[in-house]
Amino acid sequence: MEEKSMQEIMDKASVLIEALPYIQRFNRKIIVVKYGGSAMVDEELKKSVIQDVTLLKLVGFKPIIVHGGGKEISKWVGKVGMEPEFINGLRKTDAATMEIAEMVLSKVNKSLVQMVEALGVNAIGISGKDGGLLKVEKKYSNGQDIGFVGEITEVNPKILHDLLEKDFLPIVCPVGMDDEFNTYNINADDAACAIARAVNAEKLAFLTREDHFVITVASEIMAVLCLADDMEDLKRRLGNIIVAYNFEGKPVTADELHATGSMAALLKDALKPNLIQTLEHTPAIVHGGPFANIAHGCNSVRATKAALKLADIVVTEAGFGADLGAEKFLDIKCRKAGLKPDAVVLVATVRALKYNGGVPKENLSDENLEALKKGIVNLEKHIENLQKYHVPVVVTLNSFVSDTEAEVAYIENFCKERGCEFALSEVWEKGGEGGIALANKVLETLEKKESHFAPIYEDSLSLEEKIETIAKEIYGADGVTYSPAAKKELKRITDMGMGHFPVCMAKTQYSLSDDPKKLGRPSGFTVNVREVYVSAGAEFVVAVNGSIMTMPGLPKKPAAFGIDVDANGTITGLF
């Protein structure tokens, strides 16, 4: 018991010794703490944050808390039957929403005051409206009206200095007024930055946790596994994974946590490609499967290189179209692995093209040449995208029994007019025999046409330039907009020396745009980048566009429910 008590004392002493230089350095200095995000929703985390900030006050710092409340506002907007609306990543705040926002922020403000007071420290909650603390003007987002959202024009720090001198901990609610005394909601990050400048703060700290679930196939571990050359490269990449940032804003890696070896041990066998066989007993290598809509979408480098040693011709798959799978295969995997494809097979269906031409799903079996002519612009864009990489293109149609000769003939002529070879694939009906025509066209292309493959952008471009190149050249967008958080993260990633990484765009697979409802070949749209993060182990930067989810939901009855195996080892329910 005495031993345990002594150890506790030694532990506390060690912490104090480590903290002493910082206590001395920041004694009587102003520290602005921006507090928000998911960290405000978790009650235990909220208590911990308030305890930490209160401790800063007790050891001689002068903290000021500036808090947000976006998630709470969204919750209350939903409770009253209103739908939260965002423009370019910013909440649109009409009069009714502003009323709710001010009420919610005031409630949050007083709850934080209560928590600080309970810890024995004097706190006072104020709004940006109090004492003219925050003066604002109406904010616009790329010229679009977003309602009662304010841009700070002036900060009056006197009220904060007065409260600090009287030994209060000010807790600021990000609401301000314009010259006409209209009330505006203010982004809490902007408010914290403006206040920190106005009071000449020694430090500005952001205590925000904005995390979310990511499906396994979109995880950085999957990307690392698929891009690693060997065990040493795997360990290097695993060690570079950023798991957190310290209070100085510097990344904390898996290597620093001494987790690299244990992760590598878990992946030792997973690193080996899997040899399987088709229903016709043809060998195939299957290894890795990140989704191309929310990840980099390619099988493993090791599998591809193993196959190249075993065969004269290797076919590998990169799904979700030339805007997602192919782009990432060509710009990420080929770049990283030094691969140079000799040809690309672009797979389409008559049904999909008619759907892009406006035909409802229930009518796709009916011949409709007019809809096909309208929807084929989608295929045209995919062809153009692939040709930008200077690789020969073969177009194939996955044949359906409902396809008509006229529809197939129209698509074939369309492709040939654009310099593409064409073949019909009947593999679904005839198995391997149904793919002979396509195989012959691929062989013919390899013999007669040269590939001059090159990625669509250079490593030397900025991350913003890479994102905009993909958005404009591949998606057909007019431009790109960025949420404030995305802009901030792009700068941080660049400052960390990772601006040369390629970009991995997370976008809906249902449209060339970031809006799944825009079919065909949309134009006159912008791509909204709402989130950016770096996968330092995979060595690419992920840009999340539109409302895409990185953790898609399962159906109410997953397919796994119907799978079983009997006493003889026979598996049922797979097909």
C-alpha cells in the first residue's frame, strides 16, 4: 500500500516537473481556447476539457473559452421539423434558425459556466453582442446568401481584459451584431482567431474532436496494405500513420506510439496475395479491395506485380468508372508502383446509358434509342477521360437479354467514331467463351496501338491544383469550393511537407458531379470539398466531396443472413 502511494506521488511529481517550464513560460499570459465539435457532445470528454482549462487558470494562466455548438444547433433544428441547410460547407441561417441558434448557444454557454464554477473558479458567460465585443457584417459564400451568418469586422477586447483582471474566466458565445443591431451567428473558429488577435493571446488552442467511422475498405490500413511493396515498406508506411496531433499541432505517428511492429505482425499473412480459381478453374489473384468511391479503389501492388511475373498479359480491375476507379488507378497506384498500362477496357451497359438518358429503372428493358442517344454522353465523357492519359481504349458492353441489335449497333458506331475498339461481352451468359471477342480486341489493340501513359497531374502541383485538375478535367466541373475546415487542413498538410502527395477524391459513384442526382454529363457545377485529411502511411491526401458517406449503412437484412454451411461442408447462399 505504501509502495503504491509512493508511486502515485512520484508520478504526480514527474508530471509537475515536466509541466513546470510551461507554467513559468505562460504565467499571467492569455490563452484562447476554441472548444467545439464532437468534443462537446461527449459529456465525459466535456468534463475533462473543462477541468483542463480550469487547471490552466489555477496555475496562473489567463484562459478565455470560445465555444461552438453546431451539432447541438443541428439537433434542435431537426427537433422543430426544420432541415439543416449548408452552402459550400457553411450553415445557411434564416431568421428562424438564428433564433434557435442563439437559444442553443446561450444554453451551451451557461452549462459551461456552471461546470467551471463547480470546480471553484469564477466564470462568466458573455455573448459577442455584450459590450460590443464582436461587430460583424453579413457574410456571403462565393456570392451566395447564407442568411444571418456574420463576418467579424471588429473586436472590442476591453470587456475581456476587464474580466481577466477581475480574475474571471470568460466564456464567449459566438454571436455578434452589425451596425443595424441585427444578430448574426459566427463560425466559432473565426471568432476564436479574431479574439486571440485582439487580446494579443500567447496561444490559440483548438479543442475539437471531429471524427467519424470509416468502413474497413476505406481505411488507411487497407490502402497501406495495397500499396506496400514488401514487409519493410509495409512497416515504414504503418509507422507513418498519423493517429493524433499534439497541443503544438505536430503529428503523432504510430511509430512514436511503438505500434508499428504489432500492426505488422497482424498483417504478416495478409500481405501475401491470395490465389483462387474461377468457376471454370482459371487461376486468379485476389488481394485487397478498397472502394473507389470512398478510397483509392485498387487491388494490391504486390498482387499486380506477382501476376506480371506469371503471365504475358495481366488484367486488373478499377471499378466505379473512369471518374473514380480508373483515375485513382492511373494517378495513384501507377504513380506509386511505377506501372504503365498498355490499354484500358471501359465497361458499359445499354441499361446504364438509358438510365443516364432519363429512363426510369422499371422501363430499362424497353428499346429506347432516343434515351440512349441522350445518355451516351456519359460514356463519351468516360472515353475522353481515359484518352487524357494517352492510353488506347477498348469499350465493351456487358450484354443483357433485353439489349436490342439497334442499341448495340448505335453504341458500337459511337465508340469507333471516337477512336475506340469495341466488343460485346457475353461472359454472364456463356462464361469464358463469351469473353473471347473482347479478348481478341484487347490483343489487337496491344499489337497495333501504342500507349504513352502519363498521369494527369504532376507531383509538384499544389494539393488545391491537383484537386481542381481532377474536378475540371475528369468530372467536368467549373471549379471547386472548400469548407473552412478543408482549407485549413490543406494548409496544415502542405506545411507538414506532404503537399507532393497525390489526392484521393471521395465522391458519389452515381454521377460525374458530387451530386448523385445529376445524371448524364452534367455541366455548370462546382465540386464542394467539405473535408480533407492526410493518409500519411498510404501517402495520399483524401478530399471528401459533397455528402458522400465513408461508412455506408447495411440493409435491414444483410446478405450474410442467408449464408450457411451444412455438415458436408457445402456452402449455400453465396449466389
